[in-house]
Amino acid sequence: MRRTSISIVVLIATSLVMVSCGNYNNPSSSQQRTSGLKFRAFVSNPLRPLSTGGTAPVIEIVDALKDTLSGFAINLLGASPEPGLMVVSPNRKFTLVFSASNNAVTVIDNARESLLQSGTGTLPSITLPGFTDSMVVGSDNLTGYAAVSSTPVVGQSPGAVEMLNLSGPVISATLPVSGARTIVGSHNRNRILVFGDHADTVTVIAPSLVGTNADPRTTVQSSAFDHPVWGIFSSDDTTAYILNCGPECGGVAASVTVLDLNTNTPGSSIAVDAATIGLLSGSTLYVAGTPPGTACGSQGPP
């Protein structure tokens, strides 16, 4: 799966480099145009060639029905110089774009196909304390969450989940979680799972408790976990299936552990060859990973 994913990324990047013209959506323009596509995809491209020479960071708009570039792009100059990770809001109205070169989160208005604006103009980006490769948007569609493993925390090891006010736009709260690297939100966003440095720990965040006297973080520590790295929620959000990376991450055994979110209690575990990411379809959970010692591209153990 990793080899296939890498090939796809290379093909996309190659096709983007070949494009040298098209339409940009400039938020300051009074004659802004959109692609008008009913089924589209956004592709981050930090190096779109310009007809005048040089390059520009953009979000390419792809005609997903034809699998071709539309020629339209969202101009990110001055906001997101190195666009990469993108996360869409639950209502599909906004897209968060993270730029690694300046650790900034920029918000795109999907309908306008441009940077999000307020009454006074384009909203500025939100600068994070460090790099993130995992973000989610809350159920209110106005709050973002980003895992930043390098966030300084007084009296504790670095790492936190940064809570973002997307309409501010500012960091509205910092929730320390040691080495926070990956976050996964439930369907209703009532719970957010955080995976960090601890080999036997999953942190559960209740967004509704942020800003109250109660700690929104619940630390679930158990020997049932072996380097947990990802979680998948059941359709009713009462259960999370925790993927334990095991040997692939320096642990002992890869597995999937059932976590009861009503009580935050780990249950039974199912052994697998490897587990770093998964997909739940109905009652079937598909789990992917790379067992240690498996050469890239090989089929691995049966």
C-alpha cells in the first residue's frame, strides 16, 4: 500500500509541474471566477509554474469526473508558501491547509474557491508552534484541532493539541499531550483521540469541556496498548478501535484493541501482522501496516 501511495503522489506532482497557465482566484478581485465543477478535488501544489516565470503556491482544482486539471487554482501567495496537508470541515464548506515552511494553517472557502474572508478582507493564517501532520475540524465547523509534538509545555515534555478558532483566527487553547502526533475525531466530534510518545497510552479529549473547570483530557493507560498510532470510531461513536503499531514502532506485538468510549475502558485485542492505519466498512475493519523485515513491494507473510 505504501508503494502504491508513493507512486500516486509522484504522478500527481509530475502532472502539476507540467501546467504553466490557468485561472487564479484572487480574493481581492471583484470579478472572481470559480471552476463551476460539481465534482472536484483539491490538490496542494507549492510549485505551480507561472507563465511569467517562477512558481507560486496554489491549490489545484481537479475535475474529479474526468480526472484532469481544470485550469483553475486557489492562489496561496503570502498565506501558505508550502501547502501540504489539507482537512475539510464536517459541513464541507471550509478546507484547512497547512504549510510546513511557516507552520501556518490557512482556511479556504470551498464555495468561493478562495481564501476565507471576513468583512475586513482575507482572514490571516494561524501560526502553530511547530509542525503538524494531523488536524481535525470540530462539529461547529469553526474550531480546528492540530497535533503539534514540539509545542513547549512548562514542567512537562513537549507536545500539545492546539485548539484553533478559525474565525478569529487564533489559537484559543493549548491542551498538553506529550509528543502529540496524531489526532482522530469521532463522527459527531464529541471525542478526539490523541496519540503521542507513550507506548501504552491514548488520550481522549472531550471538546465540550474545554474552557470549563473540568479537564477535557482523559488519559487511558493500559498494557493492552502497544504503541497505539491510530483509531477508528464505530458508526455510533461509542467504540473506538485502537491500532497498535507494535514491532513496526519498536514494540512487541501489533494488534487492534477495542476501547469503550462510554467508560474509556480498553477491552479485548485482536492480533494482526501490522497496524498503522485502517478503514471500517460496515462490520469489517480493514487494517494496513508493514511487518518489520518486509521488503518494500513484497507481499509479506501470508
